[in-house]
Amino acid sequence: MGEDGDGGGSVGSGADIDWSALNAKLPYERTESSQNKRKKMFKDFDPNRNGYLSLAEVRFYSIRFATDSAFKPLRFVDAG
């Protein structure tokens, strides 16, 4: 159990996370549909298709997923 009793632990950055909204996006059910969604998510998280997730890949795609930008194309802006 986390410090706040929700089982999620603490984030450390002081970020206010809406765990209900995040959980609503995660395909956790034991159905074929949820399993297919999890496989797709893993493929999205593993862009080099090596079958492993690096910390950098997990961080990058978790942030995108949590902020809903996973459903929008990324735009890189040239700062120069």
C-alpha cells in the first residue's frame, strides 16, 4: 500500500494524478479485446521492436499516454 492508502505509492514530484481517469484508459480486463489493446500498447511503447522496453521508452510513452497526447501526433519545433 502507498502512503495515501490507495496502493499506488507516492509519485515524488508532487504531481496531482487522477488515478481513476488513468485506470479508465488501461485495458486490464481478462478479455480478448483487452489483451489485443495491451499488445498494441506494448508495440507502441517498443518502437525499435526489440521486445524489451527501456526506461527511456517507458518514460516517454507513459507521459504521452497519461497526458492524452498519445492520441495526437507529436510536433517537434526547431528552436533555432
